[in-house]
Amino acid sequence: MASKSRRGFKETLALFLPGIFLLGFNIGTGSVTTMAKAGADYGMALLWTVLISCMATYVMINAYGRYTLVTGETALQAFRKHIHPIVGILFIVALTLGVAGSVMGVMGIVAEISYEWSKSFISGGIKPVYWAAFFISLVYFIFWKGRTEVFERALAVIVAIMAASFVLNFFILMPPPVDIFKGLIPSVPDVPETNGQGPLLLIASMVGTTLFSGLFIIRTTLVKEAGWTLADEKHQRRDALFAVVMMFVISAAIMAAAAGTLHAAGVRLEFPAQMISLLEPLAGSFAVSIFAVGIIAAGVSSQFPNVLMLPWLLCDYNNSEREMTLPKYRIMVFFISLLGLVVPLFSARPVFVMIASQAFNVVLLPATVACIFYLGNKKELMGEHKNGTVMNIIIAAIFLFSLITSYMGFQGLMGMIRG
């Protein structure tokens, strides 16, 4: 009986592993710090941005997943065959640059948070470089196993820890419920933009961390890897819905924790490590420990897809076997992983790399939406499953939304550079 229940649990878990993978990819330290800053600076006023971004993400995950269900092709294979090879190469270059910046930034933030947190139980704390080396080794060790199922199951555990930490923190630190409901009504705080620092850049960043091009490209890989066909379309939608609902819940919980403490005390958030030193006197050591565990789990969970991104993209583009145990991929992932030591080793902030990756993403999101609009309407590919009128209107609206937020983000970045 026990073995049957364990088997049933494993089968149920397997149904949602692709969605859990996306969730771990999406909710990283970038998302945590962005949502925490939004909560600290503006309370729950920007919660509507998360809701709209998650709704758009659900549509895009489904659109790309459905394309693979119908054609059996991943996104990069489709770009190469049906649009132009240069489009596929552009996505590989842009996403790789974004991943390089993300690996440095994510591990830098995780190391700093771990260092600040460790001061509470070890005099002087454990230096950031040791934390970075530990987490890099952990991720690489799990990667060494080489199979997608191993990554997905490891992510399932880490994502569960992350989700439990942030949701528990929400109930400990939540702001008044009326503020949460008001935040679902679209509005922009009447605060001037100064050197790119203001609500507009923050809105663009929140959209960028949720409505992320890499998420949709990788989705097609996961769908193909799972062996799903059109018969699995309902399940594909359920899996996508699970991922997006959890994205919203976790993002809202992070924002609420900062709104209920930092915003209520009139404290603005400028650096990730401040979340530990500022929250402790306001929320207590227990709540801070839970928050720190959530941030660390978020960082580690996003590192798996980050280090896998380039090998998977190359396999997709070349339509080759996704065999991660090959020496060339292990060497590739090793050097990508080592980028995580840059910030703690040199006490540096990868400003120029991050700006370059964000600049590429500004171009990439509208291009990602435009590509699936074109492919989804190509009758010789999709046949009777090509996009209907309602789907086309929704995707066109997302395209317009992506252009507006990309412009806001670009203006904010230019303001930061000039400032």
C-alpha cells in the first residue's frame, strides 16, 4: 500500500515537473530583490504589474508549448527553419549574455545574503566567496548527473523550500488586506524619476523578471523532452497554470513582506544585503531566517536553468541529442558556473554586463512575441490548430505591452547611465 502511494505521488509530481522547472527558473534573486524593492518603496501599489505580467506569461507559455505539441519542434528549431537562421543565433547570443550577467548577479546576491545571515550565528560571518564556491559546487554536482529528470527533481525540492519560506513569511509580515486589494488596481505612484530610479524602471524590471523570453524558449524544450503531444494539451495548460499561479503567489508574498515591514517603517531598499540587516529589527530573527532561506533557495533554483541555458540552446538549434554528460557540455557549464565567483572575489558589480544583457532583453521580448505570432498563424505548420482571432488579439496586446515596458526599461537604463 505504501509503495503504491509513493508511486502515485511520484507520478503526480512528474506531471508538474516542467512547470516546477519554469518556476525555479523564473523566481530567482532578481525577482526577489525587484519585488522586495517594489514593496519597500511603494507598498502593494505595484501588485497589478505582477498580476498582468503573470497573465501574459501564461498566454506565452501556452502559445510556445502548443506550437511544440503540434509540430514537435522547439522554438529555436522553428526560428531557424521557418523564419531565418540568424534569428535563432540572435536568441542564443542574447540569452547567453543575459545568463552570463545573471550567473554573476545571482551568485553575488546569494553570497552576500548568506554572509549577512551567517553573522547571526557565527562571529564575523562566513565570507561571501566561500558561500559562492559552496553553491556553485552544489549546482555543478547535481548537473554532473546529466539527466533532465535529475535537475527537475532537485529543483522540485528547492522550489518547495523557497515557496514555503516566502508564503510563511507572508503570513508573519503581511500588510493590511485592504492594501493588497488596492494594489490590484493599475496605478503608477506619483514619484519623479531620478537618474532612472523611480516607479517606471521598477515596473519594467518587474515585467522583465516575469515575462522573460528565456522562459518561453526553454518551455518548448521541456515539452519536447517530456514527450507530450496534442493529446496532452489539457495537461500542458494545467502545468502552465500551476507555474504561473505559483509565480504570482511567491512574488506577491515577497512584495507583501517588504511592504509590511520596510515600507511601513519608511525604509527604502537599495542593496540586496540590506534585506537582512533592515528586516531583523523590524521582523525578528525567525522571520529573517525564513526570508534568507527563501532567497538562497530562489538563487540556487535559478542557477540550474542558467548554467544549462547555453548547452540546451545549442542542442535545440542543431537538433542534436540533449546529452549533458558529453565533455564539451560539462566544460561549458563549468566555465559558466565560475562566473558566479566574479562578484565575491573582486567585490565587483557586473554593471556593464548586466546593462548589456538588459539591453538585449529590451529587443528580445517583443521579438519573442512577434515570432510566436508569426509561427502560430502559419497554416502549413499549425493546420487546423493555428491561432484563432481571440488568441491573435491577446498576443497583439502582449506585443504592445512588451514594447511599452521595453521603452520604459530602456529610458530607465539610459537615466542610470547618465546619472
